[in-house]
Amino acid sequence: MTVVSFANMETEDTAMTAPSPFSDRNKIFDTVLDAIGSTPMVRINRLFSEFPGAEVLAKLEYMNPGGSMKDRIGMKMIELAEKEGRIKPGDTLVEPTSGNTGIGLAQAAAVKGYKLIITMPMKMSEEKRRLLKAYGAELILTPTEYAFDHPEGYIEIAKKLARENDHIHLLNQYINTGNPTAHYEGTGPEIWEQTDGKLDYFISGMGTGGTISGVSHFLKEKNPQIQIIGVDPDGSIYTGKADKPYHVEGIGYDFYPDVFDTGSVDKMYRISDKESFAEVRRLAKEEGILAGGSTGTVLAGLRRLLTELDQEGKADNIRIVMMVHDNGRSYLSKIYNDDWMAEHGFLNEGE
């Protein structure tokens, strides 16, 4: 497994003297890409009321213009490829994705003048498919049950297209250092500034591992005592065997991506689909935050963490920052659809 190096990234001294990531919020931007980042953070007031000593803060990544935290890496990976001279406007890019990285890339490709091909498992929502097409991306769907290394799976199809066509360039979020770098240089510093450096835990989903690795490295450089918590779907390899399918989108894998630094996470929780969907539906109804299923996985993991801390007498005077990965509007036909929830056995009694 490749260990991600942060040696050449922004140093602590540089980060301390850099302009505030929020200083340009009220300015007119040249393109929509300049509006990526500087997402707001809000308190969760009702969802964890049984733990009054814990302050839970939600980083609303769905406020990025493309609707998810993946806007950050979509732009960063293209910028790095341009800087290295690997691509130029008019070229065709290809990327295997569960959807949100594709949307982030499609947004950036539209602005910068690239054609884009997205390969994606069939289980991803109809809303994501339509969004990708709206941005002008070409979409290739592959069977969900195919393993990551299956020759007709979404990752290998993307590799094959790039290998057999000189004009098609694979960015590959699973090995691209632009993935964790975007969060080391952006998300991490934003969290530190928004909290004035006062936080005890950071919790996020385990997707490619780029987000949690990048944020972890930045925060732990500032304060090694901050605990980094990962959450993973039941059926993913990070917290057990990749032995069964799951419906949560955007997190969980059947392989370890190279961009994931195994030393960046202090603890992980394995969460079922039913727990995830119940929590995120509550988030919408009790906090007015409409998020995707992977945010429900974060909420369920956070509830387990708080329960454990409470049992140990450590749930008072703590501050936890959680990621809200993406917008729930991409899942209206699924997790916010009672018929779909009931069909898959996820609807709780009384809902």
C-alpha cells in the first residue's frame, strides 16, 4: 500500500500566515470553481440531545456548488494534471467513480473545456446519472456486483479506455495525490479556523480515504491529541471483510485505495444501511439538513462514539466536527422515498 506523503505540502507556518479561507466569500468570482470550499459549519442542536455535554458541529460540504465535498478533488486533480503538462483543454478525461467525484470533475471539465467520460456502478442513484449528463459527461454503467479488479468493472473499464486511447487521460482518485492534498490544503485549515483550533474529534466516512487522510494530517500537525474517527458500511473492507453488498453510496470499498494513509485514523465503526438511513432521515426532520446516506453513516458512528464516551464518563465538555458529505437531493428516489425504503426493509415501524 502506498503511504501518502505530505512532506511537500503547506507547512504549519505557511498555513498560519495564509489568508483566511473565508475572506473572499462576499466577492464576485471569475468562475464557479472559485466558489468551491469555505463551506459553513453549523451546530447540531437536537439529534444528540441525550448527550448535553457534547457539542456536535456539522461541516456542510453539500454547500459546494456541485453539491458535495468531491468538488474539491475534482478541481484539484485537473489542476495538478494541467500543472504537470499531462492534459490540455480539448482533451478527454475518464474517471471511475461512485458519482460525486464524477460530478465534481464534470463541473470543472465544463468550466475548463475538457470532455469527460464517467464509469460508474449501476447501483448509483438516477439523480446522480442525470446530474452527470446535465454537465455534459458521457456515462458508462457497469454491474454493481463486479469486484474492483473485474475486467468489465467500472475501474478496469476506465483504465482500459485510457490505455487504448492516447487522447483519453485517467485521473484516478484512488491513487491521485490531489485527492488528500485538496483536504490537507482546504478542508483541514477551514475546520481549524472555524473552530479556533478547539476540537476533540473529527469524524468522516471512509471512501477513497483521501478526505480523512488529508484532514487528519493537517489537524494532527496542529494538535496530535485530536482523535480521527472513520465510519464504514457493513460490507466494506476497511472494518472487516468485503463480503456483502450495501446500499450506502460514496463510501466503502472492496480494496484499499493508495491515497488512504492507514495511520491517519484512530478508530473506525462499521455501520449498517438501516442505521445510516434512519439517522440521516432524522437529520432532515430534526435539524433541517438534507444529506446523503453516507452522512447517516457518520451520524450512526457518532452516536456509538458518544454512547461509549458517556459510559466511560467522558462525554462532557467535548467538541466533535462531523462531515456532511453531500446533498440529499441526489437520493430523493431512494432513501427519502418510503416505498424504496420499505421494499428494502429499511423503514422503521411508525415511519
